[in-house]
Amino acid sequence: MKKKIENTIHKMVSDLQHKQNADGSWSFCFENSVMTDAYMIILLRSLEMDDQELVGRLVNRLWKVQTREGTWKLFEDEKEGNLSSTIEAYFALMYSGKVKDDDKRLVKAKHFIEKKGGVHKAHSITKSMLAIHGQYDWKYLVPIPIEFLLIPKQFPLNFWDFSSYARAHLAPLLLLKDQRFSLKTKNRPQVQHLSRGPYEVRYSERELKLFSKINEGLQSLISIPSHLHQQARQFAQQYMLQRIESDGTYLSYFSSTFYMIYALLAVGYKKSDPIIVKAIQGLKEMACETKKGIHIQNSPSTIWDTALISHALQEAGVDARDHSIEKAVEYLGKKQHFRYGDWAMESRVKPGGWGFSESNNIHPDVDDTTAALRSITYSAAENPLVRQSWDRGIEWVIGMQNRDGGWPAFEINKTKGILTSFPMDGSEAAAIDPSTPDLTGRTLEFLGSRAGLTKDHPQVNRGIQWLKLMQKDEGSWYGRWGVCYIYGTWAAITGMKATGVPSSDKHIQRAKAWLESIQHKDGGWGESCYSDQEKTYLPLSFSTPSQTAWALESLICIEDKPTPAIDLGIMAILELMNGEADDSTKTYPTGVGLPGNFYIHYHSYQWTWPLITLSRYREKYG
């Protein structure tokens, strides 16, 4: 087995070095749901942009990922199909001008949509897209007035209490709703008839309580002159325009840019306006190639992939002075943020973080920052300029700790629970940006393994105590940004161990027992995307490279010598890495954007995590 491990590590290192771009980066595909492909077709066709080749290629890919039953899914084991994804693909194909209405594949999709209750049962984001194209009534969406944007920050509930992701989408959606915007084109398809019966909105008590709080804030604005409405519209517009990145996209997300384009049209911008033209070009540049054809990424993962891969290579024994690492470090150094973004409203530290996408200059996050810092640590010890970057980065990370002791993704203290009642699907996950076990664990792992901070450090200790409180009864932790309990448990264990929590600690022992109890017979681990919807661990019928690597790395850092579970896991990971099959094991999404709605197959994950885990095994056990 020792020789097989050596050979596998050597081959992976060599392959990754060959895949590096000339500028030092790595660009692997960030493959998400069909939403972005469908929306790109809809955007190009509704704005009458002549890009027949791209539309045709996107149409071809949609057909290739359709199921035999005529549906589209978010993940392979999703039962039947996903209603929102199927509506999005169906509407896009109808709009494409390249598909006949009586195409059997379309007819199957139509029957599924009708059977599932039609557009009224779709996700809020899908319904908003349909409303823009006259296929849904805006009165059923975003049930708060645009003046909400002007409620001052000192009020108990205001626009700035939402997470940055929620604000990015709320600003254009409130503008579109306010204008009751509907874009009419001669070739616009009709899908409203696919819903059964009349639709009625009923709000829960929690939602009504939220509206009441918002109304209290709105009452405070009564003394402001009558041009308040126009002021709110102006605010929404400026909020978007001030957050446009160098590539023309709005905060480097496809989805927020898509809604921004229509919101600008709603307030009088022409299709030919340079801002809109550049935004569309920026979205086109988000394309990547997959085995089933061209795909539009929601936010390309170049910074994330480059940071992870350069770190993995160093874990595998590649010297920091190696050309591939020097190039990666140089590239990452250029991508560190030096501008203040929205995160600075709550945190007083200087800029020093990293974002997820190459074009991201104002929207850093904790996970990308610790990933980048891991990869430049050894270079920082020898190069004073890299050391400056490292110092700025670590200061930023420590300054992003939440009041409760954990770490969030983008901004601190965006934790008002009442906002999770906001009447849009997914708001329980997207409306706020709380501390999560995976981000807290990953931050602690960096602070312990790379910055030398231990459990005696006050801020590290607060992070550990928060993590211990968050452990589930059976021993796992919930992971917000990966699938799901395996991901959260791996982050928590490796984070606590790196900061000096002993393996004998009862929390670590419970987690170890849980991980061993869910190991598959083949020695690997595999968890379904359904876990984060049901909020309980649900297994896959097969093992995946990334989840197997996470579980294994957790056990390796606990155990002084290999156990049967570890050895079995190593054999499974070697089989996964050396097997010829290119099937679900390597394409199942193990990343999460929005629980229940948006899952990610990171094409880099089958490389990075197994390489790190095999390297850790070799280093610890010889």
C-alpha cells in the first residue's frame, strides 16, 4: 500500500502542476445547477442579443443533463426531479428558438411541471425570473415596499441587517417589484397556464411579526418629504452600481448580475447601455467546459481553487521555492483585497481578505482568506513582501469573529433570527450570515496549524467553546458550505486538534465514533445533498473522493497509529483515485451554495482533498 500511496501522490502532483495556468492560477469548473445555463439563454433571447452559437451550445447541454423522465435535477439521487430547475430549463428551451413546441422531451417536462402544481410551487428566485417575463404576478413576490431600503441602520430591523448575499439580490428585486417590470418580446413563451387553479398567499405568524417590525421602521420615515419613493429607487440603483466589479458583473455572481440587468432596464436604461453590455460580457466569461458541453458558472472559483491546490501541493512535499508554488503565491498576492467593502461597516480591521472569484475585489470571505493564507505561509517566512500580505490577512481573519465566538462567511454579526422568516424561499439560510461549524473549524485549523495559536489564546478559546456547543447529540456537526455533516465534522475536528484540544476530549471521541459508524462497506464515505434539507445525516449509496478524504483526515488527526477504519479508508481513496470510472462518485456535488436549491460540483475537489489526506497519512504514519 505504501508504494501505491507514493505513486498516487506523485501522479497527482505532476498532473496538477501541468494543469497550472501561465499566470500561476488554476481554473477548475464550478459546476452548479442548470439555472445559470437556462437564465443565460433567457437573457440573450429576451434582450435580443445575437449570439446564436452560445444559445445553441447551452441548449445542447440542457438536453444532455435532462433525465429520461423529462426532468432536471439538482443532484443525482433527487427523487423524480426538481420543479424549479425543470421550469427554468423548460422556459429557456421554449425561448431559445431552437426547439419545437411538440418536442417529446419538452412535453415530458411540461407534464412533470403540471403534475407538481406548476409555477406557483416553484422557488421564489424562479418565480421572480418568470415575473420579469410576464409569466407570474409580482404581487405575490417580495411583499415589502421599496422604502424599506431607507430605514436607518439604528432601527431594530433594516436592509443592512440582511447578509451581503441577500442584499445583493434584494436591491434589484425590490426595484423590479416596485416597477412591476415585465419585458415583452415577440417570441416570449407562455407558461402561466401550467399552474393548477387560483393562487392565494398565506403568511405565517413569524412572517407577520417580521412585517410588523418593518412597518415600525417605515412609520419613522413619515416625516421625510414626499420624494421618499424616488429616493428609495435611487438608493437601490446606486447600491448595485457601486458594487460592480471590473468584469462588469455585480459582486461577481451570475444570479445577482442577471437581476441587476433587468432592474436597470426597469428604471430606463437601454439594452445598449455600456453597463448592461459589459455585464452581459462578464457573464459570458463565466463559461466553462464540461464533458456534457458549455456551462455558465454562478461564480468562477479561481481564487479558491488556486489557494487549495497550491496548499495541497505543499502538503504533498512540493517546496515553497518550486516554480509552481512561487507563481501561485505571486498570483494570490495580486488578488488580496485593499478596498473597504460592506464588511467594514461592522469590523474595524483594515482590508486584507481574499474573495472567491478572480474578478472579486470588494467582497472577501473568511474561508477563501484562510485558504489563501495557508498557501502563502511558507513563502511568508522567507519573503518580506509576502509576509506583509500574510500579516494583513491574519489580522482581517481574526477581526471577522462573531460576538458568539464563531466565524461567519462574509460579514460579522448578521444574525437576526427574525430575518429567516422573510417570505422568500431559502431565506432561513440566505437572509443571515451566522457563525457556522465548518467556517469556525476551518479558521481554527488555520490559526493553529499555520499561525501557531493555541486553545489558550482568548479568541481561539471562544471559537472552540462555540464549536463544542454546536455539536449534535450523535457526535456530528452541521456543515453549511459543504455536504454536509461529514464536512462540518471534519472542519470541527481538524480545527480543535490544530489548536491543541486532545484526542481524548469527549467531543472529539463522540465525533470519531460517529464517523466510524457511517463508513461504507467499501471503506469510503458518501453523504446525500438531502442531508442539509432534512437537517440530519443521510447516506449516499456510493462513496465520493472529497467526503472520504474529509472523514479520513479527521480520523488521521485523532489517531496516533492507523486503525482498521483508516486503513480501509485509505484503500477506498486509492481505488477512487486510480479507478478508471468517471461516474457519479466523481461528479456528485459536495459543495453547497444554498441548501435545498443550489449545490456545487467543484471539479477541483477530487484532486485537492484526497491529495491532502494521502499526504497527511504518509507524513504521520510513515
